[in-house]
Amino acid sequence: MSGLMTILIALAVIAALGYAFRLAGQKLTNNAPMFRDMPYAVAFGYMLGLAVILWAVWTYIKAQFLLPEAEANKYFYFVVAIHAFIIFSVAAWVFRVFGRAVGTAGTRKLFRQMPLTASFGVLVILVYAILAIFAGVLAPHGQEEVFAQANVVPGGNPALGGDPAFPLGTDQIGRDILSRLIYGAQNTVGIAFVTTLIAFFVGGSLGFLAATLRGWLDQFLSRTVDVLMAIPALIFALLLITVASAWVTGWGLTVAMVLIMALIDSTRVFRLARAVGMNIVVMDYIEAAKLRGENLSYIVFREILPNATAPLLAEFGLRFCFVFLTISSLSFLGVGIQPPLADWGTMVKDMSSFINYAAFAPQVSAAPLLAASAIALLTVAVNFVVDWMLHRSSGLKE
């Protein structure tokens, strides 16, 4: 039976189970609102989630206990992902319990209000930050180091084609994948963070100035931002970086990419800062500051900025994700962070040829998913934290 036919049959069975689940729930609970008002799509989603969990559990048990070592090694990355998920989940719970017991009264209160998803997100962000800052110490090899052993199988078992010195294997030219993943955190995340900071400084400052001064400055900045936002961000970035590549190379091109991405994203920050600032400048305390003769910098940074912190912090997290994903996309297209620097987008592109080995070496064909998973995990973690921050700033209670 072909793989497509197997998937279609599985979806049909899950669809039938979803219908039966909703119907049984209505009968057994005497048509309780939860099941009475449940759309069929929700019931299907419950059954699909249950099927995925059962498949993951069965695959894990099979890989750990039932298959011979050579066959089990094909599921190496899958087993690592399951272990990492369990470890991070338990660590997030311990992290939250620890934060509730240790620290100042303010931090303890913060951890008491923190849901487990936000705790998970904060912990993941801290791990990424540690990897980025101490990449040179934590990475077993250099990001530019090339070894004679190319295409080493992950797992570290010499009998299966692995090497203990390269637990995640090597790529097609002999570079250690684990080391490049760690250095990728330093390059990809670090550059995205710096880009977002520049974008917020430029966009936020100009947005608050436009909201405070109004007049011709507001009109000029707003119309300029409208023009820039009318151009798709990725296409605009590709165009500007291609032009910049004719003038600079190497590190210069990376700096140009940072400035270009900061310019493009500052337009979005400008819009938010101006909208928030317009609501703040009409407040009585702003008028009082003007009557006291306070200068413009005092009004912007001492009166407006503290009252706009909550929405700006939430936007910072979302904007960081967009910049992070855009830089990875540019690197995948070959115009982002340049070799020999390790970058997750470039790693996905470089190791995409491994997909051809899926028929007989799944553990090798899954190598591009490592960098893609690192990108996805950080994106999910940041969004967990941003959702919690938006919930807190909205004033909603549990």
C-alpha cells in the first residue's frame, strides 16, 4: 500500500472517530453544552491529536525497546526530540516552582501568575541566550572546522557509521552539525536581536516624535512609511541586499543586511509607536509637563515611553520572530548571513540534499530538520511569552 493511500485511510478513520466521539459525548453527558456546541472540526482535531500522540508513543517504544540497534538508529532524531520535549517540560515546571520560592516579592508574584507555557518559553529563551553568548565554550568544534569524516551518521556508534566525536553527525563537507547548530544560535539569534533593537530605537523614536510634534513632520514620516510598507518586506530586502552585495562582501554584507532589515521593520514599529503615542499625548500629565516647560526628550522618554512599555514589549517579541524568520529565509536564499559563519537558514539549505537519502537512511535525511526545528522552537517560545505579556497588559484575570 502506498504512503498516500495509508494517509488517506488514516484520515478517514480519524474523521469517523471524531464523529463518533462527539456523538458519544452528547449521549453520555445528556447533551452537555461542551459536546452539544462542539463543532465537528474540533472533534476531528481532538481525534487527530490523540492519533499523533499514540503514533509518537508507539514509535518511541518501538525505537527504544523493540527494534534492533541498526533499525532503531533510524529514529535517532525522533527519540532525541521526544527526550528534549520531556526534559524541557519538566524543567519548565521546576523553573516556575523555583521562581515562586526564590527571589524578591515582585519576581515571586510574577512566577505565581506565570502559566506553564510562558515558563516553558522563558526557559527556552534563556537556553538559547546561553548558547548564543557562550557558543565558543560550549561548541565541541569550530563553526568553520572541516574534518575528513563527511556524512557521518548521527548517534555516535562506530558500528553503525557514527563517531563519538560527532554525536549529531557531520554534513556533506565534514563540518560538525552540533557545533554549527550552537554557533547558529549566536549568529542567527544574535543578529536578529541586534536588528530588532535598532528597528525599535529608530521606529519608536520617530513614532513618538510624530505623535508629539504632529504637523508637517508627522505627515512626512507617515507618508514615507506608507510607501515603504507598500512593498513586500522580503522582496524589498532581497532587492536592497542584492544592491549592497555589489559594494560590500563578507562581514560588510552582514552589517548591510542588519541595517536594511532594521530599516524595513522600523516602519512597523513606527506605526505602533505613533498610534500608542497619539493616545498618550492627549493625557493631562503630558499637558502638565508642557506647561512646566519640559523639553521634548523629557516628554518622549520620561512621560510617553513608560506608559507605552507594555504594547511595545509585546510587539518587540513578535517583531523579533519576524526578523528572525526573515533573516533565516534570506540565508536560505543565499543572501543573508554569509559562509563560513554558521546560520540555521543556511544549514537547512546546505543539508537539503540529505532528503534524497530518506529511503534507506531516515536519520540522515532528517538532518535539515535540526536547524528548522531550532527556528520553530524559538519562534514558539517567544510567542508563548508574548501571549502571556499581552494577557497581563490587557488587565484580564484568570
